[in-house]
Amino acid sequence: MRKISYLVALIVIACLLCNVSKAQMRNFTGSNGRIIEAELLGFNEATQIVNIRLRDGREQNVRLDLFAAACQQWIKSGGQQQGDDPFGDADDPWGESDWEWLFDGRSLNGWEGDTNAWRVDQNEQTLVGTGRGNLFTTKQYDNFIVQLQFRCEDRANNGLMIRVDDAARQGASRGDFSQIMEVQIADDRIISGPNHNGSVFNALSGPKPYTFYDRNNHLVGGWNFMEVVADGQKITTYVNGMKVVDDTLPQDKPFSSVSNGRIGLMGMDGTTAFRYIRIKPLKAGEDWRTSKITANDAAEGFTRIFDGRTLNGWQGDQDKFRIENNMLTQFDAPGKLESVKEYRNYVMRFEFRLTREGNNGIGFRQSGGNAAKIMIRDDSSFTDDRIPFHFHGSLDLTVPARRGSLNPVGQWNTMEITANGSMIRIVTNDQIIVDTDIRNFHPPTNRADVPDFIYALIAGFQNKSGSIGIAGGNRQVDFRNIRVKELP
């Protein structure tokens, strides 16, 4: 590939003539400095347009002055990637500037402690605990949401430490963790009793979640998804979509009265890897999970893609669906529809109603026979916790959704799906049930390793654009008010 460094002379000359703001650079790259990850495809001297291919595969035409300004920023930084997001998207696609990355994917910046017991794998952008030793953030936090992914090797034992004050940290350096609130992260196969993943060690517990262990598993890579909400003395934890803890800390624990402190990673035994560690501050009692769906869709730029009367704009198994009362109904027999138009980044809103054992799915960016699928199903009649990514709202076979968002069978539900680059957000009945980054999901190199339908699901994550699909399954599911807003 002809990297940008190949054009040093052009860059230097252009940089002498340009003075472009960071905001302008972000307008064309989506990330300040991300252009250094691009391949030069061509340059039109007449129009002064540079054609590049970004790291994620997108091709883009860029004005020479903006191109040069980004390169100038790169040179000044010594060739380091610029931007707020260490994983390539400096502009938060959700506009949530209150999220902060605790791990930048490249270094231990922002962390201190037993750094000799931890290493950074820059290829995988992971933080790996290789033995006994604790890490702590340099900053302190009070009320917050922490989201992360973890992967445990055989017999690993780790933990997420919450609100660690200086006295507790000193005790931890001596092996005394009695003053620390720890959310368990471990190989659950070696854990007996209530202190399984997601529990607050020796304080709060709940149902045991399903966890993945095999780092060579082509579907999930052994990665588990954890979310911890610390709101005063109330602690809520999720592991792979299952709520494990939702309770107030017992008053007899020394850490129950600590309101502010550091976030820590507790290295005890074995190897544990972490990635995508981020934190969002909360106000006490804030209803953080709500994501209101605005009624005035037209003012927001939404257009209907189902007119309530016909299947104009849709193709596929039209005989497996019927239309009545402005409603699209999938028969009991499986059938698939997909939009004629293809979409790249968008927000899709609709309403759906389930029957008992109803099972359907929404495909996004379907192209070339590959399509990632979002589950639409009656969770009350599906109770197999061994496969948490089959519950409602989950990205099929990959990312489990948080449960408990559905109305009773027979009632209408609202749903919003946002696909913005590699960020996918799913909201049901104003509750955020999936908020994840799919960039690291890749199909296996050897296609023979998995069945075709599984390969098609995983490969669908790599599509940059494609149609919207409605994939019928078992039992009747009704849809109405299907509309879409395209994003830049």
C-alpha cells in the first residue's frame, strides 16, 4: 500500500499553505489524525481532490488542504494517532462526550500500581494481567457506569475494584483486600459458592451468568461483556446481558460508606485480558438507562420505509407476510423480506408485537448473502441461559442483550436500532439493551470451520452498507410504523 509517508514532499509543501482547524479535519475523516491509517488511491490535480481508502475500508474524496492539515497534525505529533478514542473514532458517534476511555489500547497511560504485572498487547488492543499485581486509575470517581470486556484464561482470578481510597489501596499492596469493594471477574469453573462473575465479593450476589472461556472460539473469542453501575450505595452489575446484582451494599462492610475512589483491576491468579474499558459519570439517582424516543419523527428527519398498505420498497418472500390495519404480519411459516434500498449508517425505529414463542429478527447491512441479525423474540418462553445471545435484542451468536425490557406478550413494544460505523445501539421500550462496538468480530479464516449460516451472520458485521431485513422465524410477530433516518 502507498502510505501517506510516500507523499512527504507534497505534504510539507501543502502544510505551508494550510491552517485548518481540528473540527474541519474531523468533518472529513471522522477522527482527527485517522487519515494516517489510509491508503492513497489517487490525486486529481485539476480539482485538488485526494482519493483515499480509510482503515475500515471506506473510500473518501478529500480536499487537498484538509488532507494536508491532517498530515501536518500527524507530523507534529511524531507520527502518533490523534483523537479522543484510542480505537479509531475520535468523534463519539452517539455524541456522548461524557464517556471516558480508561484504557487507550496502546499504553498504561492513566494507570499506576504494579505495572510490571501487566502488559499491553497493541495488536489486540488489550490490557493483560499476567499474575499477581494491581492496577489503579490515577483519577477518582464517585457515581458512574463502567463498561468493559474481559477474557479469562484457565483458572484465572481477577476483579474490578470500585471506589478504592488511599487507605484501602495501601492495604491491597500488603495483600489485604477486606477494605475494597470488588466485582468478581474469574474463571467461574473454579469458583464455588455465591462469588461468581458479577457478584460483589462477599457482599452481594445473584444468578450465575453464562461466561465464555475459549479464546479460540470463532464466534465470541472468549470475550465477556460486563457493566457495573455504582449509584451511591446501590450497585447493579450485568454479565453477558444477565443482571447479576441490583441491590444496596450491606452496612457492615467497610467499603459501603466510601463514596469516592479509584477504579482498579485486581490481579490474583492466572491471565485475564481486558479491552474497551470506559466510564461514564452519573448524577446520584440519574435514570441513565432511559433513551427517549421522540414522537415527532418527521422533524428529526425520519422517513417511512413501510407505507402500511403495500410492500413497495421491499423484496423477498412477500407471500409469507400480510398487511392489514397499517400492520405488517409475519406468518408462522419462516419468510424473509429485505429493503430494496441499501443503507450505511442509520437509525431505524418501529413497533412490534409478539405472540407466545414469537421469534423473528432484524437484519442490518445485509449484502452479498451475509447479514448480522438482531433477535426479536418472546423471552418469557425462552429460558436457556447457556446461549444468552439468543434472547431479545441480542446480536445473534455474538453480543447478548440486557434482559427485562419487553412488555407482556400481546402488547406493543417500541424499538430503536442505531448502526453508526462499528457502533451498534439497541433500545427497547426506552431501555438501552445493547451498546457495543462490532469492529473486532471477524469470520473465521477457514470457512469450513463453521456452518454456512453462522459464517453469514459473523461476516455480516464486516459489511459497510446493505439492506434492512425482516427475518421471519417461529410464530406470529407484528410490525408497524417502520421508519429510518440516515446518518452521515
